[in-house]
Amino acid sequence: MTSSLLSVQDLTVSFPSEAGRVDAVRGISFELKPGQTLGIVGESGSGKSVTSMAVMGLLDDNATVGGSITFDGQELVGRSDKELSQLRGSGISMIFQDPLTALTPVYTVGDQIIEALKSHQKISTQAAWDRAVELLQLVGIPNATARLKSFPHEFSGGMRQRVVIAIAMANDPQVIIADEPTTALDVTIQAQILDLLKTAQRETGAAVIMITHDLGVVADVADDVMVMYAGRAIEKAPADVLFGDPRMPYTLGLLGAVPRVDKQEKQPLVPVTGNPPMLIDLPDACPFADRCPIVQEACRQGEPVLTDVEGRPGHQAACRRAEEIAAGAVDGAPVFPVPEAVEGQLESVPRDRRQVTLDVENLAKTFPLMKGSLLKRKVGEVKAVKGLTFDIREGETLAIVGESGCGKSTTLLQIMDMVTLDHGRMEIAGTNVATVTNRRQERELRRDIQIVFQDPMGSLDPRMTVYELISEPLRSFGVKGQEAAERVEELMELVGLDPAHSDRFPTAFSGGQRQRIAIARALSTEPKVLVLDEPVSALDVSIQADVINLLQELQARLGLSYLFVAHDLSVVRHLAHRVAVMYLGSFVEEGDVDPVFDDPQHPYTRALLSAVPVPDPAVERARERVVLAGDLPSPTEDISGCAFASRCPLYQTLNAADQVRCTSEVPRLTGETGMHTNACHYR
């Protein structure tokens, strides 16, 4: 067998704090062979990134590192920063989560690639320039020679990540560590980046450590998987073995909490209740015990070690009951039973008989493009939204999906601003926005539509208690005193919070609990429509499942309508009834969720869906992937025909006459109105 390229044995990392020593990593061990991809998964705070930073030698000076890290026969623990600098970039390279912070903004892209080359090779400036051009071409950046002179802010997010990958590949490293390299990217760009990582691995022969919370990404790229919890590895196995029959309850919980883009079922997700433990003075017990549904008293009598699962070569689990678990069950009973779904009063009512809660006709928004410092002049327009028409019925969820920059958020803001449309109409709960002529009427109408933002910590005032946050909208409508207190208590119970905690501040709550506070606040005015702007994208998968279940339960009980914007199509498939696919300000496909997801008509929708990873290696690696070339065109461009033609895979297969039609004639939504329509000439 090939010897290990990177060997980590009993790695420990601790940090001092006012509360005591934080044991961030507690005895991690793994081996990495040339050409192998190891996926490391776990919730925030499990120690994934700290492990990678320890391998790279990039931890702060106050970190205490123990154990052994051996790279190509060389011990790295205890080496000076100067010595490690010789290995970083040449032997081991790293791709960070945020490319904008990983790149220096005051230097051109070319300068930064050339610096990486000249730091590790005796190479002339011209040779380094030629190699930089070659690298940009390899990662798919067009007009590479000219783009080397560009600064990072002149690139899109996906293009910046390509540059980071080019720098990581520059010196043909033996190990590439990718720390959440696709978290902030659209699914189409994510697919391109994952393909690039595979290309980088083929070109350099490198081993890869993929650190991510996305189990679908792991299913796509990893040969072996290590699941981390509370600073330790609690399960390790080949990818197909771990996904097929996990033996650690925590792994089962992670898989059960993930919605799948290829499943029609709308049954509730299975959340992992509770929160990970604080990594200070941990007791000698299984750290997952307080959250484990099959915990026994013995689990609290000492922390289980990672041991081999009998009859499963390469499979290890840190669970006393690992041998009892089979196919997600113990003695035939599921480890994580599926929660019972709440039946909605409107489920049996046909859509055309439900009340329309939001009706939008010909919604458009154009921003002027100005130039000049003193004497500003208009030099163009940004066509952000182009004539959207849709409605949402009582008890229904409409999801708007599409890449960043397509106009989703602008659409939400126009609706929340209650903008009077010049050539259209907007009605909220039956009231035409154009008839609202004063502040009092606007205030009354605003009761019917509320918004929940992506980041609850950013949307909740940290100086206000939970009671003050939830009661603020009530006070603005004249509800005070005992009536307000009773309503706050009712709302907290409704979203699953303890009313006794109403005097606490948002910082005292977890991310999922803060999002529940934001939802309770939004529900305080008894709205007809909730606008959900990426409400679960900032949450770990286990907490995300809990919030998604809550949203479904609230909709069933209260008959709420949701206008839902998300980039995670798996969540959309699970939560939405209808979906509208948006591209460059326009809907290109619209209809009921199942027909759109099971039989996508527009080439753009097909590319979006094919780019969503499925947390099952057998399914994911057998799927046909449609990888789009290039980035979203600028909304300032005047496009005479189909805006998607420049990236469309179908366009490339058409004859010249049909291509002319695509580039000269704007396609309209056609098909079964209200059920499934698409804007493509040839679908």
C-alpha cells in the first residue's frame, strides 16, 4: 500500500480563555495518502477548521498544540513559522472560505500569483507571468492575460475563488486543504469550483482535505469521511460505507436533518435537538449524551473511544451502541423517529378557492447608473427586475430561486417597501398599494406583511431583551401592558421558546433560538404574508431542520403565506409549494414544485438542479451534471434576445437559424398557466 503523505496522530489544540482552557481539538488522528480525498464534517465549533489551521501552522501564538503532524516524513509540530513558510504553498496549500479576505485587495491578481510562484521557485518574472496566465486559463477565467492586471474586487465571488484555487495549485502542492470553499457561492458556481478542485487534484496529484458542513459535497468528492463532534472524531469510514450505514447517532442525526433535492416527500425533517457542549472542563462522558435519543447510563460513565465496527473494514465509531445500530435503527425502532406532521386546515382546499394574500403584476425596478463626483450624469441603467407577475394564496409558499445578482432580493425589497408600480399593480391581503395615501394606512397595511432576515443576530437589536424585541411591533399598534405581556408569552410558546427567558438578551441564545425570536417578532402583528429572506442559510444543518419544521408547522396552524427566497434548492424542494426560477431580473420557469423539480423545462433550471449535491455517494456520482460556463451577465447590458443564450448548453447544439432566434427574440413564459410554464423557445 502507498505510504501516508500526511499523518496526524493524537492532535490536540487548546486556547486560554477567561472561563478556562478551551480544548478545541482533543486527540484527532488520521492518515492521508497521495491522490486521496478526506472529507471532514461536523457542526460549527466541532474543531474542523482548527484542525486544518494546526496542520498549516497558522494558529495564533496563544494556541497550545500537542501530538504529531508528519508531512512527507517531516514532523511539523514545534517548527518555527519561517520553517513552515517553506512548506506552505509548495508542500501544503490551503483554499479559504472567503476569497475576498484571502486575497490582498491592493495588489493585482497577477502580482499575487507571481508572488506565490517566486516565493518557492527560482523563476524569472517572465516565466512566472506565463505560468500565471496558464493557471488562470486552467481554472477557466477567460482573457487570462488581461485579467492578471485586474484587482480582486473586479472579479465576481466565483471568479475570486478560482483565483484562490489557481494560487493553491501554483507550486504543484502535495496536499490541498479546502476549508468550506463553496459555502458563500451559488450552486452553479459551486459545481464549477468542485470540478476545478478535481482538476487541480488530477493536475498536481495532490491529496485533498475537504472541510465542509454540506454532506452533499462530501458525497460527491470524498473517498473517506471523518465526522467531528466536540473536538474529536466520532466516526470514520469510506464515504459509501458511512452514508450507507452510519453507526454513530450523531452522524445519523446529521443525515436525517438534511432535506434532499431528489425527494418529493414533505414529511418533517429530523432535527438533532440541543446544542454542542462547551469545550471547557468537559466531563468524562460521551459528549453527545445530552442530545442522543438512545443514551444509556453507561454512556455517562466515561468517554467512548473510536473503535473498529465489527465486520466493516475501515469503519470506526465512538459509540457504545455502534454494534446495535443497523439501517438507522436499534431493535427495529428508528434512532431518530420522524416527527409527526401537523395537518393544515387548508390542505384539502383547492388552490383556486383560497384567498389571494399577495398579488403582483408587472413588478419592475431600474436603478440609474451615475458617473462623476461633482456633476453627476446618467450613463446607463441597471435593470434589476423586469416585469414580474405572480400571486400567493393563503397557506402557500412561493419560492424564488436563482443565482446571486438575478434580482431576488430587489424583488423582496420592492414588495416590503410597498412601492406603487408605474405600469403594474400590487395587492397585499386584498388592498391595492396604490390606494394607500398616508402613513396611517401604510402602518395598517404593514401589519399584514412582515419579514424574517437571513442573519438573526444582525436583525435583532442586541441592547433589547427578547420581551422588548417581540413586543415592539405590538406597542407601535397600541397594544401595551398585560395584553402585550400575554401576547409575547403566547408567541414564545408558539415558536418553541421558554417564556421565562423573555428577560434575556439575544446574545444569550443560540443561532436557531435567535431565528425563532425573529419569527416570533414577525408573527406579533398576525400577518397574512411572511417574507423569508434566506432564513436558514446561516444555520448548521441540525438547527436548520428545526427551523424548517417550525415554519411548516406555523403555516399549517395559522394558514400563513410565505414568499421565500433561498439559494439552497434542497430546502426549497422541502418547504415550497410553488417555485419561480429567476434569471437576470425575469422568471424563466414557474410552477408547482414537483413538476419543476422532476421535469425541469428551461436549460437554466436544469443546470441549477443538477448542481445541487445529493447526500448519497451512489446517487450523486451517477448523476449527469450540467456545468454552466461563465458568470451571470451584467444587468446593465442591453440584451436583445434570450438573456441566458451566452451560457446556455442547449444553444450550443442549435443550428444557425435557431441560434439567431435565441439572440434576437425574447422568449415568453409558455405552457400550462398556473401549473408549469417556461421561457425557452425550444423546450
